Amino acid sequence: MKRKISPDDFEDNVKKAKDEKPDIGKLSEYEKMVQKNRDERIAFMQSLRMDEVKEGLNDAIQNLKPKRIPRKRNIKSPKSVMTPQVPTRKSLRLANVDIDLSWKAVEARALAEAEKEVEKELPPILTFEEAITGDNVYADFVRDFDDIDFKTPKPFTDYVSCFKNMKIDESKIAKVVNGRITAMALHPMKEKVIVSAGNKYGAIGFWHVNSDSVPYEFKPHLYGVSCLKFNSDSVNQIISCSYDGTMRCGDMEKRVFNEVFNISDETSCNYFDFISPTTTVVCHRNGNVSLVDIRSDSKSAEKSHKCHEYSVKTVSVHPVNKSYFVSADMKGFLSLWDLRKLQKKPVIELHHHRKVITSAFFSPVTGNSILTTSADDSLCLFDCSKLGTALSLDTKVRHNNFTGRWLSTFKATWLPNTDDAFVIGSMQYPRRIEIFNNKLDNIYNFQDEYLGCITSTNAFHPSLPVLAGANSSGKVYIFS
């Protein structure tokens, strides 16, 4: 198929042919004939005056186009606004910049973020009526908790024989607080089963189990409640400490939360234990341990000592010799201290666990054993019968303690008034609450169709065969 020649191409060919002056003498007869035809076509095109026609056509087309008349608009142009230039985000990974993931760096970043938040304060004296939250009605709380007996009852010891008779049903499940429960305690009175639970947001809830009343939630702290205990000698008092760096004494008779200790400018309060009904030992994130008199108005420590380089997770006072306490830190160190002579180094120190020790507690009667729970997936019993001179591993068992970020950490806790057994949550299916003896044998599991979740925080009633398990949604499950 021959390609069509446009007028422009033909005109170019004409000019090209004019420029070319072939030597006629050297051409063949055929080439002479072709050259003759070409000259005739050129002469014909020139006779038609195609160049003039083309120029006239272009002028006519230009004249047919409407001329554009510029219009003036009476619109004022907006003034340019200078917007602040946001710096371009850059990837540290692509820039090959190493991120410091050490514990000190992580803590420093967390503190820097906390300082950016708007500072909030709660009054040192906070009434129950001021602290009550949500849809709870204070008058209803007064009515439901008005007839509490604050006498100290006799302790209960024979828990193991009652396990098979302890059951759960729908009426023994309630949402006590909103959000994950981080601490829990049961009031020692026998006539009523009252559960108190603290959550990750600083709230404390009270639930009268064997009644038709709803749980009541109060907010005496700004951040998570890390430890919660009833005073065994003054059972109207519930002591709480928080990651906001404060301790409060909740008086259920006077219905007020009194601030008894405040170290919020320096660090948090991770855990505490009673040395006496009026004195506690408190451990902190900065590695310090403080002695706090809950009767004092100073809101400061009677004494403070640097026990660990890193965060102290729990402290436990010896039940017989109150001068000794044991502390556990996030690097796996277990240390025994003497309050009468606190020095730079502890009386005894062990580094058996490879990861953080989430809890370490003396056995509640004799104090001859220390029960530890660790993130290295182990439960250990240490023999400390020769107090102050020796501390050695007695028994060890593997236990899945990997709760992850959404669950509270497991803390194996002795049953009240006995050295024979302890309770701990479980990651196994079907869901259960596990009981171990002092040989680390799993002697019993609390299981039921109503228990379909992991209860990280568990506690026994000190005067009744009652077990409470708390989960990460704020619910409490009662076996009784």
C-alpha cells in the first residue's frame, strides 16, 4: 500500500527537486524519462500557484476565529497566608539511625511523654461522694454498705478441703470496674463477701457479692492501681498505691480517701506491704524502697533507701521477723534486706531468674519460703528458713507466665493463713485458676462453663472459703 503524500510533503519534494541538478549526460534513458516527468509535475504545480492559495487559506482561518476580549473582574485577590512549614518526616530505619532500646532509654521516653500531658491533681482529702464515677448513685452506696461489721474476724485455714464444694454461677459474676483489673482484695468480714478491685485507670470498685446491689466505682488515683490491701487490724481501712506515685487510705466508715504518701514528682509506687498496722514498706520504679507511716500528715517517707538499680516490682515483709523484707526487680534479682541496717548491698542477693521477677512473697505463717513468679516462665520456691544467713533454691517448676500486653501479669499468691498452697492464673484451655501446694504440685484447678476467660489477678477471702478471680475487662468471678 502506497503512503499518501500530503501537500506539505509534496512541496518539500518540489524544493528538493529544484535544488538537485542531475548530470543529464550520465543518466540512462529510463532515468531521463523519470526526470522529465518530475519537471513536468513541478511546472504544473507552479502554474496552479499553490503557495499563494495556502497562504490565503491560513489568513482566512485566522480571520474566522473570534477575538478574545479580556474582562476585568471586581474581585479582590486574597492575600497570601503564610502557613508554617511542617518538617518532613524521615524514616530512622532508612537513615540507618540506631534506636536506643535499653530500659533506661525506654523509661526516659515514657517520662518525656508523660511530662507533655496536662498535669492533673486530685485533692489530698477526697470524699467517696466526690470520687464516685459514672452512673453510680452515692446515696445507694451508703444504703448498701451502711451495716458493715468492722470487727476483725478469726482467720480461716482449711481451704483445701473446701475446694470441691466451691462453685460459681451467673449471680457470682459482675463487672466491678471499667477496664483491666490490676489489683484486688477481699474484706475480711464473714457476714458479707465484699470484693474491692483496682483498675489500670486509677479506679477502685466495691462489690457486695451476696446482695442485689450493683458494684460501685470510685476514682481516687490518676493512674493504675498497682496494689490494694485491707488493713488486717483496722478492717475499715483499705490502702491503695498507684503508678501516679501516691498512696491513699480509704476509710469505709468515714467514707473518705486520704492521701498518706505522695512521691509523684519523682517516681511511681509499684507495690507495698505492711510492717505494722500503721507502717508500710513501698517499692518504686526508680529502684528505691520507702517506709511510710499512714498516720503521718507529711505525705513523705520516714526513710528511703536505694535497693536496686532498676524498677522494684514487689516487696514482702517477713511475717515473724518484721525487720526483714525481700524485694524483686525487673532484672531478675531477688534481695533480702534488714531494716535495722540498710546498706548499699543487701544481706543476701540471688540472680536465679533470667528475666523480670513479677512477684516474690514470703510464706504467710512461718516465712520459711519465698515464692517467686518470673517472666522466664517459671515458679520457684526458695528456702529461707535460716533467715539472714542463707537463701537457696528449693523447688522449681515450668509455668506459662507470658500474659502479653493486654493482660495483667501473673503473681503467684499464697493462700491466707497457710504455707501449704498458693493460687495463680493460667493460660491453658479450658480456662482455669490453678492451685499448687508447697512442693509445686498442681493439686486443684477451678474450672467451670461460667469461667471462659483468663483471670490474671486472684485472691482468697481471709475468713471464708471464697476465691475471687479478676480479668482484663473489669469482671470478677466468685467461687464459694
